[in-house]
Amino acid sequence: MGRKNRQLQIRVTAAEKVRIQRAAAGARLDMSEWVLRRLFAPAAERVRELVSAPPGDRAAVRYVLAELNDLLTDLDARGFAEAVESAPVIEDPWFANYVAAMIETAAALKMVRPPAWTDAIEPLRTPFFGSELASLRLHLLLAAPPAFRRRNLFVDASIGDRI
């Protein structure tokens, strides 16, 4: 980055300023640096942030996956390839498979090859269904995108979709 020699002012409420100050302090950055990192963070760094420490409960994981979905959807083919090039370290097999399936599906939609590291993630041994309702299982078996089915994940929404 070049030398910073310009100033930008934005208007925020007192509450918004406090939130920005707290977030910046939590990241051990000054407010300007925190805002700049949020605005201009490379997509690869954001992918790594999202998948490195998922919340413990599945309900909270939905928000992480939704944000990852938005990020992958918004990237062009080149930006996508750069963002997912490096293999993230993911401990939870379910989460690793879900992330890999999302990336493989996004790659297919963008007509690029998925990163090789997704092949190294072993599919789940036990099927996971996106709903506990037995009456929906047949639907989920048929509706799951191919990358999800290969990984034993049966859901009916994928990259670009919102429920």
C-alpha cells in the first residue's frame, strides 16, 4: 500500500462510533486501520477468518456459512480461485465437508476447477440431513447439489441461494 496522504471523513452516530472503537480495540488496531481492513481485506483472508473458528453450535454456524456463501457468490472466477487456493485448517469433519462442498459448488458455477485440497477431505461416514423431519429426507436426497451429495450432506440450498 502507498503512503497515506489523504483523509476521508464519514458521519456516524455516537453508538456506531462506539461499536467501531470497541471492534478496533478488540482487534488491537486503531479505528482507521480496522475500517480499512474490513473494507479492503483480501478475500482469501476473509475465507480463512470465516472457517478457522466456527461457533460451537450449529445454529450459529449458519451465520458463518451464510457469510461465506455471500463472499463466494460475489467473487468473480479469478477472485474466487485466489480466495480458496490455500487449504484452511478445519477440525470438525461436518464443517470441513460443508465448506468443501460450498467451494466445489461455487467452482462449478464459476466454471473453474475447485482447489485440490477439497479432494483430501474425506466425506462424512454418516449422512447428514438438513432437516430432522423424516418426511423431508426423500426431497433432500433428490435436491442436494452434487458436491453436497458426494460428501453425504443432504441440504436443499447451496451457493447463491437463501432460505
